[in-house]
Amino acid sequence: MLIKLSENEQKLFEQVYKQHLNAMGSEERKKYGREEVTKIEKDVPNKCLNVHFANGEWFRYYVDGTWG
């Protein structure tokens, strides 16, 4: 999953993922564990990573440390 990302992209994922999980309640957090990440795509035009989860949801993780 993260093998196809550059070192900077891996750092971006780790940083935003941690903040994203910390913003969730404990029950919600269970739906978004690392094992639930199914795909991470580079989105160069939007300067972000598209992070897909097993429940069908996905989020953009932006270089400024936000997600949406």
C-alpha cells in the first residue's frame, strides 16, 4: 500500500492520518484502522493523497495537514 509512495508522501500520509484518527471518537476510529486502508492514490493536480477505506469512504489528505 505505502510502498508505491515516495518518502515525503509516506510522511504526509502518516502525519495527516494520525490527526484524522485523533479527531474521531473511539467507535468511529475502529472503522478507519490501518488494516481498513484499501488504496492510496497520488492526486497531483489537487496536491493531495486520496486515501480509500474498506467501508467505501475516502478522504483527501492535503499537504497542509488537513483532510476532506
